[in-house]
Amino acid sequence: MSEARLPDFFIVGHGKSGTTSMYQMLIGHPQIFLPKGKEPWYFAEELLERTPPRPEGTPQTLAEYAAWFEDARADQRAGEATALYLWSQTAARRIAEACPDARIIAIFREPVSFLRSLHLQFVETYIETESDFGAAIALEERRRAGHDIPRHTYWPKTLLYSDHVRYAEQLRRYEDLFAAERMKILIYDDFRADNEGTMREVLRFLDVDDTLAIKPAEANPTVAPRSQLLNEVVHAVHVGRGPVSRAIKSTIKTVTPAAPRRAALQAVKRKVVFAPPPALDEQLVGELRVRFKGEVEALGEHLGRDLVSLWGYDSIG
């Protein structure tokens, strides 16, 4: 029996920093294989404690995980993109144990804009039920003590927002296990400013043809709920929570095939439930920049790059 195929590279995060766009641009490359399900979650033990239902399932064993890559050809680089691997305390070690020669791609974004987008993503996917960003941040310490956790949240630890921007610490977890030449560290601003150039840099890092045409992708836009109540109703129908919701979902399932049903639900969410997010409160932005300036300085010093100026923290005392 041949040895199970496992990834040659990992896009480990951060979410809301271009990982979905990168995944979509890489998936069309003939020398690269990526599973149709973008995020297996397998190596982050925190995400396996309780998993939401999803069509592709969530692999719980190495054999189940390897099945996601069984269609990869021998001449292809296989990879995956789980955006919370960079946040995870366990993923780096588990990846190194299973795939010691893997290549690691990480993307870092200015902390406040990243956390604001992450919060809205969590609201959209119903991990978070506090729709006000400042209020959600203020709940962090109570949540760390086990209070004010949304009843149906799958991953309570992800709601500790400041843990997501411990950038230098996160990077060191991988650098302790993977050689420097197997690490590709990107800054979100560079990716946004030169999408194609950054992608060709990534292709060279993966040792695949970097001369092929690259179609830019804008994926996973940041949105905010028009109404938290409406968001809760749509979510309840989607998961079939409560007798009325279960009855509605059962009826919809009876008359509508699975793929069109999922597409219709996403269309409703995009057009009815969500809208472009409002501007952030400037006082809150200032307070958070003061709070996270140390993280920006630490990452900049670690990378030998002036992120303080790039991200506008040079005026912060």
C-alpha cells in the first residue's frame, strides 16, 4: 500500500488577510493541488473540540485528512489553507510532526483592521453574537474567565481577540520547527498593492512555474449584518435550530437539492442580511492602536521591517 499523500505546503493565515484570494489563485495552477474544501482545520486541535456541520465534513483522523489529498498527482505540489493555523497553539507542532519538510506561508495585516474584519467574519458565521466591535473587544477578559460566551459558539477561544495579534509569538512557533528557507512571510499591504507580483513570489517559493497567467481574485469581502435579529433567524433556519426552524429547513430540504439550497442561502445572506460595514469609531481605533503597538514593533523588529510607519503607528505614544 502506498504512503498517504499529505500537503507539501500550508497557508497558515491570518484570515481576512488575503488567504482566500491566494487559495483561489493557486487552485488554478496546473502544478498545484488544493482540496475543494479550503480549510480542513485538522492540525489545529482547538478547532476539533467541537466542529460545525459543513458539506465537506471535518477530518478527525490522519487517514481522513489524507483523503482530502488523494487526487493530487505525483508531479503536483499539494497544499491547504486553514486561516486559524497561525492563531492555533497546536497547529505548528502537529504540522511539523506529520509534514516536517512542508513549506509555510503566513500573511500579517495591521492589527486593528484585521481584528475588525475578523470580528465581522465571526458575526457573519455566527461564532460571535455581539455585533458591536468595541463591545466584543471589551468582553474579552470576561470571556477568558468563561463568561458571556455565546450559547452556540463552536470555538469560544477564538473570541479572545487580542490572542489573534500576538504576531511575533505566532511566527516563532513555526520558526522553531521549520527552517528559514521553508518560511514565506508576507505583509497584507504588499499583497493588496501588487497582487500579481506577490503571487509570482509565492509560486517561486513553491518551486512551480511562475510565468503562467495569474487571474487576480477578490474573495471573502468584509460585510456587516443589517440586522442581528435577521442574521439569527437565517442562521437558525440554516442549522435547523428549534421546532419552527427545523420544520422550515425540513420543508426546504424536501423540495430543493443541496447545492442550489446552499447557493440560495448565500444569496439571501449577501443581498438581504449583510451590507458593507460602517466606518470604525476613531476613538476606538486610537485606543486599540495604543494597545497593540507593542505587537507591531515586535513583528517589525523580528522581520527587519518598519511596520510602525507602514501601519501608521509612528504617531502613537
